[in-house]
Amino acid sequence: MTAIDTSHDHHDEGSFLDRKGMGLWSTIWDWATTVDHKKIGIMYLFAVLTMFFIGGVAGLAIRAELLEPMRTSADGATTGVMINFGSPVQDPDTGEMIRDYTVTPNAAGNTFNRMFTLHGAVMVFMFIVPAVPASLGNFFLPIMIGAKDVAFPKLNLFSWYIYVTGSLFGVIGLILGGADTGWTFYTPYSIQTDADFWRVTLMVMAAFILGFSSILTGLNFVVTVHKLRAPGVGWFDMPLFIWAMYATSIIQVLATPVIGITLLLLVFERLFRIGIFDPSLGGDAVLYQHFFWFYSHPVVYVMILPGMGIISELLAVHGRKHIFGYRAIAFSSLGIAAVSFLVWGHHLFTAMSPLASMVFSALTFLVAIPTAIKVFNWIATLYKASIALNTPMLYALGFLFLFSIGGLTGLPLATLATDLHLHDSYFVVAHFHYVMMGGTVIAFIGGLHHWWPKMFGRMYNERVGIIAFALVFIGFNVTFFTQFFLGTQGMPRRYASYVDEFQIYHQISTYGSWVLGLGFMLHLGNFIHSLLAGPKAPPNPWGGLSLEWETESPPCAHNFHHEPLIKHGPYDFETVVPPHCSEQDFPLPKQH
Amino acid sequence: MSTINAHHTPGAKPMRWETYKHEHHWRTAADEFDAAKLGMWLFLTTEVLLFGGIFCAYAIFRMMYPEAFTNGSSYLDWRIGLINTIVLLISSFTVAMSVRCAQLNQQFWLKANLIITLICAALFVVIKLTFEYIPKLSQGKAPGTWFSYPYAHHPEEPIWWGIYYAGTGIHALHVFIGAGLLIWVLVRSFKGIYGPKNYTMVETSGLYWHLVDLVWIFLFPLLYLIH
Amino acid sequence: MSHDATAQFNPLDPHGHHDHDHEGHIVVDWKILLGILMALLFFTLLTVSAANFEKWIAAEFDVVIPNWVNVMVAMSIATVKATLVCAFFMQLFYDKFLNTVIMLFCLLALGLFLGFSALDLGGRGRVNDFIAAPIVLGGNSETAGMQSVLGSVPNKKTNLLTQIEFAKQTYIEEHGQEAWDQHNAELEAKHGHHGSHPVSDANRSIPTHGITPDLYSTTEPNHDGHTSHDDPAHDEDDGH
């Protein structure tokens, strides 16, 4: 029998953000070498928000191009190079090959292709996949289970550096002119296009490297949840956010290696022409699509599951009501993770045999079951709840609305007959933006507002937050709901120009994107203002009951001064006065 | 269950494994060890699925073009494959033994077993290069656009070579990574870091090395024996 | 997280572990490890002999052994070997069950990946000829002449020949037809006639790649003169 080492109880330590009198350079060095999951989470937050900005600018550029039916950018040189770094070109006067160092306006179609590839690749690989797990997950997963850190802190820091390296590869590829393959890198086009340039290869390598970061984060979280729960935190005592992160991590561990080998083979293909995915060397392009979607469909649930976890927290805390159907929501997270591996074929309906298409179509409908279980439970949670309409709650309600549209429009896409009409149209674009953005991004922003006081110890301006939410919500719907009409009328995706009759929809969509952009900029301004001049946050501004609200805002370096003693569940709002709160602020319901 | 006895000479400086302390966010060293092993197993699943891509490509192409794969397999000498299999199996055994030696504080045999493993790894790579890669590549039995072997019978044979080089190449890369890990363990074991109280790295690196062996156990019959 | 749960809890020993580090982690006897190594070597020899035995039977008695027999035998033995390595060398047999569960989930995912990818094999390579240019078995090397960022990748133009045909032509151009004939005869004498005669039905390529003349014949008769590649006899012509 041994005593637990009590020397690790830190009574006198300050917040993890304290610089403790360090100068600028030692602070930077301290952050660059930190193994504190909270600091790593914040570094991830800034990295993914930077990428969100880059991807968002590319998205706005796509919408700007689509304002007019004809090409709006000048048709310039046709080399397909935006900025030349000494690439060989033919001198128009002498006919000799020379090195070109000029900046040339590019053919508009090429620029458009590069823009939507940039938008897709950055948003998927560098923003949405790591957004919630790596930032909010890293910060709150250990705290919410009462741990001092994740299981492998050094690995955690390593995965951040891998993420940055991967993103740098992507940015270098972008500076060299960017890829024009679409974020899916479909062969054989991705093997043939710009074959003598590094930029597509760099973008593929970026996605490959980012996969490692994703794997290491997922692995870390699985072990943390298994091994580091505080005494008294059983599996069914965990907040639902943790369940969602756990399911996410399982998908990350099991699916990501397949994209690793796929992209590795694609890099071999581009560099050495080994022919496995290249039909003109005897390879099989459909095999590439199977490989790619074996990862990239499950990864859709890597994107949405953390969002669902956040929503479970927001609805319960800001509705002050015990979550309805705790186990149903927890198990439906695992159910979604399981089903996610069975449905990838619906991305290849037009490339597969009828048998395979039918099997995958039938399996795809299974996804609706666990998803609907979650939505019904959330609605039931809201029933007779004391709803506080602040920014996080508004985002949670917005999520329910947008995600339901996104989910339900998935059904016609899973139906073989209707999919033949709708596939590769704007209907698909609108569908996955409703799920990815209306789902994940909305939940992420909501969660960011919810936990912002805890992360930085500052309150944000509620009024500005609500106005910005209204802009985002309206802008989002204007931008993407019109695209359902475009899609059903036959507008194919990934085209820079279109017939005149579509113009009114495209214009409405583009105007909506500006409102959306404005809303996000307002949020950004609000956050910056909060960091610089926001009022100091109390330890538990929302009256939450999960463990992160037990500690102060921002938390101390080891999260808790003592190993937390569990006295109540995360959703016992009916019976427990929240920690650090008075019963006046958060009155308990009258017992009957 | 063996009983572990560390040999304490009174007054002597303790070896580094005896003063090992687990990292502060763990409650016990046992938790830390379990977690490290759990993490390694999760990592191994990712490695298995990574090779799963190669196996999947092999299966699909084999089902589509069995003749090309029959021909391809007949270009390989099963005797070389057999020798390499034996080499890897022995190395796997010595790694398992090195874990045992660390657990029992047999410092000499810990190092000896690791060194034998590393020799096996080197032998594997050398055999692979001298008897397989170099002669085959010089005959033009190469993947994709490099293919220049004039006596091929089936037009899909370059794909066979693509699968062969991708599979064995990525496996060889893992041999290098695994050997790198074991070298690191060896260097640290000379400093007396590993012993009954701390053998986590020996065990996890060993697990990684066994995975290299596992993949080869499947690659060997798939490439050399199925005709 | 109820009050009862905390009451049963001993905060000094939260997970029921005791002081002795690594207690419960068995030290595997060296005799067991050595025995496993011997078993592995035995199975390795077994799988090699089985493969050669099959080859010998097929050649000696001129019978056709279906391909799947060969695959099943080799894969079963490999699975047994892998299980031995996992259970004893990797100590899953002695370890926490959770690690085994992880490995099983991994194999499940792998099975899904392999199984569902193979689901559309029957539909692979079906190309409507009004959509695609002729696709030939082994490819027509369109991209072989493309410049790669790596200067060392051969920048050859095969003039739409297949890779193997191009390799043969190049060799004959350099060394003459006689050298090729002579060496080819040596190879055939040494290795037998691999691939040069149809071995069995199961050993023949699935004839659905490229343009399948009969597939859409009810609605789109194959009116043009594309060479059909589902004829096994044609494939053999490439080699001679």
C-alpha cells in the first residue's frame, strides 16, 4: 500500500497563461516546448483559425467568380502558373526556353480550379478535421475527466508540429501555384496535371503529413479516456462531449492510415510513375476512389461527431436541464462511428457495379438511425428547459436547424435513382455545406463561445456575439439554400461559368457569402476585443456541472489544485447548485 | 509469475532503472506502463491498416489479372524469401527475449539480444538488396514506366512489379524505422536505463518490431508462394 | 458518479493497483518463446513445402489445382503464424484483454476494407465506348512519356504500345531478334512455359477490362473495329 504522491498538489500556482515574469523570447520558447495540453490546444486553435481564414478567403473568391455567368478574371497567360519561381517557359520572341520569374495573371478557369481545390483541401484537411478535437478537445478532454494532462503529452506537442509542417507544405504548394485537382485528388487527372511541377505533389504530401497529426491526436485521446479518468468518473459519468471525442478518435485511428497509404502511393505515382492508380500504365483509377473514400467518408464523421458532442453540452448547460437519453446519445456516437466504415461506396455510385451500388445505398440509409436518435434526444432535452438565449445556445439551436436540413438532404443523395440526377451538382455542394459548415463549424463557434471564458479568463460581448450569430445564420442560409435550387436544376459543381438562367441564384448565393464573411469577422473582432479588454470571467459563468467548471478560469497549470472529488454527474442540474455559483443565480426547480 | 530481485550492493550507486519515477500526470507507474502499451497497440492498428492498403491493391489486382500475378510470382526465388523469413522470425524471438531480460535485470543478455536483432535486420535488408532489388531492377523488372524487361508475357506484369516494390519497399522502410527504435533502446540500455522497474520502451519498440515480422509473414506467401 | 461510488472508492489506491510496479505483467518463460520460434520455423517450412508440393503434383500428374486451394493453404498457415506471434511474442495471451479487442477491431476494419472494395470487381473496367478512348490491358502508356519533377524518371514515349510490348521492341532494336529468341528459349527451358498456355479457368484473367463487346450489345452494338481484349488467345500473342 502506498500513498499517492501528494507533492503534485499545487496550491500556490497561478493560471496556465501566467508568464511568471518571463520576457518575450522566453515566453515564446516556453510555448514552443510546452507539453501542457491547454497550451497545445490554444496553439492548435490559432493554427486552425488561420487555416479557416485562408480557406474562407478562397471560398469568397469562388463565390466572387460565380457572380457573373462569364469569366470575370482576365484571360492572361496560359501557362497555368500564378506566380513563377523560375519555371521554364518558352520565350515568345526568340523561341528559346528561359527561366521565368514574373507574376502573370492566369487563365480564369485555372485560377478557379485552384481556388476551389485550395478551399476544399484547406477546409477539410487543415481546418474541419483538426478543428474541434485538436483545439477544444485537447484543452477540455483531460479537464472534463479530471486528468492533469493527456496520456502522452510529448506526442501531443509532436502532433502539433506535424500539423504545422503539413500546413506549411500546403501553403508552399499554394505559393507555387496551387493544385487544380479538387481536394479529392482523383486519378488519373491528379497524376497527369502539372506533372513537371511540385505543387500538386506538395499538396498531396501536405494531406499525408496532416494524417499523422490526426492519428496521434486520436490515439492520445483513446488512451487518455481509458486510463486517466479521475477516481469516480465511470464510463457513464463522462460528459457526452467526451463520448463524442472517443468515437471520433476511434475513427481517426482506424481510417486515417488508409489515406496515408493512398496518398503515399499517389506521391509515388507522381514522382516515379509506378502505375498502380494510373490506367494508362495498367492501373485502376476506381481502386484509388475506394482507397480514398474508405478514409474520407469516415472522416466526415470525424468532422461532425465532435460537433454533436459540443451540442449535447450546450443544450444541457444553457437549457439547465438533464440531458435526455444520455446512454442513447453516447451509444449513437459509437453507432455512427461503426456505420461510418460501411458507407463509403456512395461516393462512387456512378463508378461501381449495380450490385455494389445497391449494397452501399442500403447501408448508407443506416446512418440516419443513430443521427436521428441524437436529434430527437436533443429536442426532448429542450422540452421544458430554462433556455438562456445567449450566443452558445443560439448556435446550438442553429445547429439543430441546419444539421437537420443537411442530414435530410443526404437521403435523396443516398437513393440511387435520384442520385443519378443530383450527383456532382450544386445539390451535393449545398448538402455537405449544410452538414459540415451548418453542423461542425456552427457547433465549433458555439463551443468556442461556451468555453472561451474558461480558456482565456475573459468574457466576450454577448450583444455583439448575438448580432454576429444572426449574420452568420442568415448569411449561411442565403448562401447555401439557393444552391439546392441550382443543383436540382442541373448546375454542375466545379464550373467557373454557367448559363444565364442560373445567374439570379448564383448572385443571391454570392451576396449571402458576404454576409457570412461579415458575421465571422464580427466574431473575430469580438474575440480580439475580449482578449484585450474583456471583463474578467468568473470560474463558472454558465452554471455548468462538468469538471472544467470546478476549476478557475483560466485553469491552473495542472488543471486542479487537488485531484477532483466527484460529487455529482455532469447533467444533474435539477439537484445540484453549480460550483462557484449561488442558488440565486441558478435556482433549483421546486421539488414536487 | 517470476519474482524479480534487484541485486542491491549496499552503498553502490543504484542503476538508473531503480530510481525511475513515472511522469507526474500518472497515478502509478503501472498505469503509465499500461497506457504506453495501449497506445502502442493503437499505433500498430494504424500500421496494419496502412499495409492493408497494399494487401487490398494486391487482392484486387490479383483477382482481376491472376495470370500476371502467377507470372510475377514465378520471377521471384522462394529460397531468398524463405531465408529472409527465417531471419525475421529469429529477430522477433530475440526481441521477445530482450523484453524478458529487461524484466529480469539480465543487462548483458538484454544488450546481446538487441544486437542480434539488429544484425538480423541488417541481414534482411542486405539479402533483399543484393539478391532481389538490384538484380531485378538491372533486368528491367521494374514498376510502371521503369519497366523494360523484354520477356514478359502478360501486359499487366508492370502492375505486379508496382505492387511488389510498393509492398516490400514500405515494409523495408518499416524495418529501418524499427531498427532505428531498437538502436535507440540499445544505446539507452548501455546507460542502464532499462530494468525490472522500467522496460516500457523495450516492450513497445519490441511490439513495433513484431509488427514488421507480422507483415512479412503475410507478404512472403502472397509474393513468393502463391502461383 | 453517485455518492455510493465515491464511498466505495479508496482515494489512495484509485484503480486498485498496489505499490509493486508492473505486478501482473508476466515474464514469459524462455522455453515458451523458443518453442514458439520453433513452431514458426516449422510452419514456414510447411507453407513452402505445401506450395512446392502443389506445383509438383500439378506438373507430375498434369492435373489442375484450382487457384483458391493454393491461396487458402498459404493464407491459413500465415494466419496461424501471425496468431502465434501476436499471442506469445507480443504477449496478447498474457496481456489485458483490451489490447486483443483493439487488434480484433483493426482486423474487422481491414476485413471491411478488403471485402467492400472487392464488391464491385464485376463492374471494374466497364467502359462505354462512346465515352472513352480504347483502353487496353496493361494501359497504352499515355503518361509514360510525361515529364516528372524528378529528372531521373524515364521520359520514354511508347507510341501507344503496351509497356511489355515496348520493352520487347526496344530490346530487339538494340540486340536483334536472334538474341531475344535465344534468351527467351533459355528462360522457357528454365522456368517452364509460364503464362504461355492457359492453365485453368480460374487462372485466366477476368475478361471484363477494357471494352467489353457484348456487354452493351443489346443497346449499343459494338460497331467499330476495336480489338477485343477478353480473348485469352490475344493475351498470349503479346508474348510471342
